Amino acid sequence: MKKRELAMVLSQLKTGYHSPGLEQYTLPGDIAAEILLTASHFGDIYQKRVADLGCGCGILGIGALLLQAESVLFVDCDCSMIKRARENMVEATKGLKAGKTRFECTTIENVTFTADTVVENPPFGTKRKGADTQFLKKATEVAPVVYSLHKKGNSAFLAKQTAHVLTHVKEMRVPLFRSYPFHEKKVVEIEVELLRFEEVNE
């Protein structure tokens, strides 16, 4: 699937946010598509068991299904978002032969499953200090390969938080559209980095 087509499908997903305390923000369809196609380029999506931690409306996990992941596990502590992710998945994969799915409403601490690849857009840690690190550590427990989106400038610190090796850093600019009453601007563009971590067996 080409980026334009994938981005179009993902941009049509319903969001339904938001809880400021959980730092819930929806990625634009084109940004999500770029993340997923980067992972696909490395062979980390096709016929792989993928987990989307902090899945929100399910945009990354659904994109992985559209790129023919073997299965996708969606996890979020907000049960209303798990419901929305399931609804979005059904709509986005209608008429397609998609992989298996599983939806878990639970906190990141309670995650015990394993996968081949984790794709995640974790909280940046501005409201809950250390939330970004917590998500990354759990992701590296879950899978040998992790794609995680973080604020620009934190890659060196985050690389020290896990035994996985930071193999690639991709700089991106993400527009965040106004989703809370306290937001003064309609859209703010932030600089982020997509980090790819991989377990290295010595």
C-alpha cells in the first residue's frame, strides 16, 4: 500500500479524545503512515506480531493491519479509546482479509504479552514525568524491535534506559491540532524523533 493511500484511510479514523492527564493526542494520517512505512521498510510489519501500546484510536495498529501484519494487539488504559479503536478497526478493514486482533484495556504495567514489533506514540512525559521512559522500557520487554515516537532531543537519554540498541533516529515534524479548551492555537507543530530500537544478542 502506498503512503498516500494509507494516509487517506488513517486520516478518516474517528478519534473521540481526550484526557489531558493521559497526554492523549492523535497523530495525523500522513505522519502515522510515514512511521508505519518506515517500519515496513525494515521488514518489521509484514507477517509480524505487532503491538500498539497506548493505542488511542488505534491508528498505528490499524495501519499495521493494512500493511499485512499477522496480528495486532491494541492496548490502552482508557477503555473508551479501546472501544473506539475496535470500531475503527472494523470500519478500516471492512472487506479486507486482515490479521488477527486483540484489544486490552489495561495499564502499561500490567502488559505481559510478547510480540515481534512494538509501534507506539507514548505520552511525551510533560504532564506525567517519566511516562515516555516507562512506555519505552515496557515496549522493549514486549518485543525485540520497537518504534517509539518522542520529543526531539531525548534520544541519547532514552538509549540509556534499555538494553536494546538504538539503531535509527528519524526526525519528523508533527502538527498537533487543537483538542483541548486550554489550547490557544488551532495547530502547533512540534519536532519529534521516531526511534528504532532492536534487541542485539551477543
